[in-house]
Amino acid sequence: MSSDMDLRITNCYVFGNGMVMTFDQHGHQMPEYQGHRSEVWDKIRAVYNGPIVGMVWNDVRSAMYELDK
């Protein structure tokens, strides 16, 4: 079993309402890196330089796109 020291961000998603969900390499949510984008973005970028995916849904279609800021 891995210790908390071994956990790393592997997926990060930002939803249309600004909420961020972040997952480790095991697919588990990482609550310390989740919340509103304005509150967690800098904290995430301090430890993760991989892609952050923006997600938008509506009744007709959905879209995913990479964010850089």
C-alpha cells in the first residue's frame, strides 16, 4: 500500500462553474486540491505542471479543453 507521500496528481478537471476536481494516480479524489478554481489553482500548479482539463456540459453537447491559466 502506498503512503500519502507517494500520491501525486494525475488528473485535474475544471467545470463550468469554476469547481475543480483532482485525482491521484489511483483514481482517488484529492480533497486538498479541490474547491473553486480561484482558491486552488496556485496550490495545484505548485505541485503539478500537467494538463488541466476544462469541462462544459449543457443539454445539447459537452466539451473538454485544456486550460493553461
